[in-house]
Amino acid sequence: MLAGRLHVKDRQFRLERVPVPEPSRGEVRIKVEAAGVCLSDVHLIDGTLTPRLLQGDVVTLGHEVAGTIDVLGDGVEDWKPGQRVLLQAGEKDRRGTIFTRGVDYDGGWAEYALATEQTLVAIPDDLPFEQACIIPDAVSTPWAAVTSTAQTRPAEAVAVWGVGGLGAHAVQLLRLVGAAPVVAVDPLPPARERALTLGADAALDPADPAFRDTLMGLTGGRGLNIAFDFAGVPAVREQALTLLGRKGRLVLAGIANKPVTIGSDAPFNYLQQFVLGHYGSDPEHVEQLVALARQRRIDLAGSVSDVLPLSQAEQAVERVQTKQGNPIRLILRP
């Protein structure tokens, strides 16, 4: 079968022919119907991110995956061939260590993928695979950041820095839980325009000389209850920290691999502010989002910016890296 493989030592990504995998006990083989292309995949290729738990030095990329069950391994009783499923983006071992699909073990940029039965989530027949596959990570990461890490409450003033693949969904989800106002912050005009169509109350350019006054005006002068960094840029953190109000929280969902600097501890301590790290999501977040999609509370149709064949994975990576067309998510279809 065809698979998109990263050779970690020399950071070479290649499309290669590999054997079709056979499921072990407790596993199923999935016929992949759709797989998302994430900025994290780009960072794995360019060396910004490195697999920590990978056995060996080659891995099939792709942690956002949906498809149909093809073959059951021994001991799998609660599933059957032909069922429509998405795959959790990773799983924990008995010690609580998180292994990420497409990073620490083979993912879904392939015609077939293996998954343990615990990582399967059934999806409704009317949820397209192209939308279902992005729920793990592209939607579940901001959902977990909004609901669990930040514990966003109704009417809290929030701002989202970086309205890309994660931030665009954060805007929609913050509106869903009742945050107000929801302010999108992005240097790109198309991203700001998109944020407004997704429900942001305002969309601001962080380089605008009037940025601070405008944002403070939107919060009634009180500052932000929560600032979300989905850009992974040190300058974003520095700017956001100056705009937090009393007991305000800065949530770091983007990864910069740089120090986090608090300009002065006096106002930070006096206002009892917080900096919170965030990574990924838990299984229940994905299950919640599938339920919300089933009830038509979220609409992911606009999140699919383009669908490309797996054979064009290299072009998809380049488009995400250069932000060509300002995509929310590009989807690979084997």
C-alpha cells in the first residue's frame, strides 16, 4: 500500500510502498477514507518537533484519521467490519504515558492503518469522513482547551491569537459555550475575515497601533478573562499577558519551543493571573464533539479547505507550511 513516511534522522518525507499491516490481538485494521494535514505534521518534517517515544526512526504520519473497519484482530468483539469510525489521536499506556498516532507509532497517511479497539469512536452515517477525521486534534484540542484547561464560563471575555486550524475552531466553540465577547487576533486579513464569519464579535490586527485600546474597550476596560495562544509565537504570549484582567488566564495551546517570559511579577501576582499549558485532548472530548456534530450543534463543513489524493501529500504539506490559501484543514484521501 501507499504510505506517507517520515525518516526522522534526516527529516526526509517520502511516499513509499509498504506492506498492508495485519492487526494483532485487540487491534483492528482501518481502511482510511480521510486524514487531516496538521501544522504539527509540518513541524515533524521540518524538525521543530521530534517523536519522543517512537521505536525506530521511520513513522507513517497522520494523527487525524477516519475510515471504515476492514479486519478485526483476535479478541475484538464489540465492532464489526464496515462500521464508520474515527480514530483517537493517541492513547495512554498503563503508566499514563501518552503515545501520539502518526508521531510515536504509525498513523493514517496510508491506505490502511491499525488501531486498538479502545481508540475507535463510531461516527454517524451523515457525518462525512472529511469532517470526522479532523475532530481528533483540530477540533478536540481547542475544545479541551476551552472547556477543561481554561474552564471557560458564560460571558467571560476571551481572545484567540492565531485563527488557523485550531484557532478557527476555538472561535466557534467559545461562542458555543457562551463566552462574550470573543475576539479573534491575527495579522492576516483573510484569517480575520474568516473569524468574523465563524462568529467572532471582533477581529483585530495585533500590529494595529490602536490594538490595545480597542481590545480593552471591548472588555469594558476590565481586560481579558482568558487569552488563548494558538499561534505558538513568543510575541503573542508577551502581548496577551499585558491584556489579562484580574485572575485572567493565558492558555498556551500553540508550541513555540521557547521560554515563556512574564514581564513583571508585580502586576501578575497582584492580579492573581495564571499561565496554563495545554496539549491535545482526552477521549471524552472527542466523544463529546461527535455527539455535538450528531445533534447539529457544530458544523465542520467550512473547515475542509481542500481534499487531495494521498499521492499529493508533499504538496499538501507545502501548502500548510506556506499558508497558501489560508487553509483551516487540508484532507488527504487515499
